[in-house]
Amino acid sequence: MPRSFTRIFPMLVVILFCGACAQVQNIRVEPRQGFSEAPVVDRDYWKKGAIALKGGAQTVFGRQCETLLLQTLIETIGNEADRLRLLSPEDNQSPDFMKLADPFADPRSAFEFHKRARMQGFHCLMQASVLDIRPVEKKKGFWWFRGTKYYLNVVVSLDLYDTFTAAKISSQVMEALVKINASTHENYMAGMPDNIEAVDEAIVDMAEEMGELAAEQIDAGRWMAMVAEVQGRQVRLSADGDSGLAQGDRLAVFEGRRIVDGLNGERFIVPGYKLADVEIVAVGADGTTAQTETPADIQPGDIAIPVK
């Protein structure tokens, strides 16, 4: 046998023996479940939402259009969404900041508004607006048959926000071109618009379509509750008796303290890892009390979701 091989062979035997006896290190015995990994549990829990109008119309006609848009959205979303309590601006339980002209204009203020909404048990916030009602003139026909036709271009919008992440879920903008006659156009330009039935119909149609889509998006989201207070193993959740929670229900609590900054000053919450399971021990009109089996690092702002 060559001398070089006789030197290498014992070394190979030692390496193979050490490899066979080596112990695997850093084993994760209990991996922490991420929020996105948690299965969605469909329970008969009610979500809570609020809608407001970004007003600004300077005429009676414009304000009537805004009112019609808001009323149609409330009715459509209320009928289409599954287990949603939608509060209008006139409701006493609607958040005070939703009565501001545009609560979401300043990103940093909006982040604090979302936090206040979570504390009150709200899952989503919505803002509707009549963006524009603008007269349009078009030439129609050929040669001596050519004439002017008059229209109103109506533009409406609906923004949907998730209070638990402080993110805008969707921003819908729709427009319709409504044909009007010459006298209606003349009155509109003179600042004395008629009650235009075609405009009302267009607003209702667009509001119903936007409301149906918003209802689908709300239904697709998880039911969640925010941790409002922690005292030892006792956890106070921002969900009242109308939410459908009952004694004995089990929830998983995930980190809700991670905040990331957007490009334009926005701030968002990114739910993190699972912290513990809690069990509901009491449900009241102003909140819900749960309890952990063992001490856990749960803090105010964390997020609880139903588990099997």
C-alpha cells in the first residue's frame, strides 16, 4: 500500500467517526408561530366599523349629493357585510375624530386616531367623498346637424382603513358622465342647480358598487381585539359584550408593537410572533377580561385573535 495512503486513511476514519458522533445544536423545540401563519378561525364574532364623510360642498345641491352618497354606502355595507356593526357620524358611539373634516390628511395624526379606534374596539374606518361634479360640453353630430350636448361628470370615492395595522386597505374612485339638458346646464352654471334625478341615480349606483366591494374586503379580514391593559396574568381586551365573545373562548395573543415608517410619514403596525394563549373569564359592556395559563410577555397594544 502506498505510504501516502496509509497516512490519509486513518485521518478519514477519524473524520467519519467524529461526524457520526456529532450532536445537532440549536434545535427549536417550540418554534414561535407568526401572525401570518395563524389559521383563520371563523366564529360568530361581530366586527365594529365607522364611516364618515369628507365634506366640502359649497352648494345645497352638492351637500345633497354628499348625503345621498353616505346614506347609500351605510345601507349597502350594512346589508352586504357579514356581522359588522357600522356606525354613522350621527351615532353617539362613533369616534369623535371621525367628525373632523379630514382626519386622515396628516399621517402621524391618523396613526394616533387608529390607535384610539382600536382601544374602542373598532376594526375598520371608512371615509367617503364626492370629489367632483363638473359640467362638460361636447359637440355631437355632422355639419349643420352638429350641436352641443351637456353633461355632468360625477366623481366619488371611498377609502377603507384597517385600524389594527393603521394601513389603508383600499381606495376606490368611480366616475359617471350624466347627460343633462340645456336648461339644467344653464341653471347649474348660474349656481342654481336643479334636483337632477340622473345624478342621484349615478351616485346610488356607484355607492352600491363601492359598498359591496368594501363589504367583501371587511369580511376577508380577521376578527381581532387589542390588548388594552395587563395586570399579571389578567389581560383586558378592547372588545365589549356586543362582539360575541363569551366566557371560555380561547384567543391567541400576538405582538402588536412593531411600528414601521412609510415613505410619506405614515406609520404602520406589523403583527409579530405569538406570545401566549388566553381564555375569556369575563365579558362586560366596556371590555373583556382574559387570563393566561402561565406568565407571558403580553403588553398593551398586542393583538388577540380566536383559536380553535
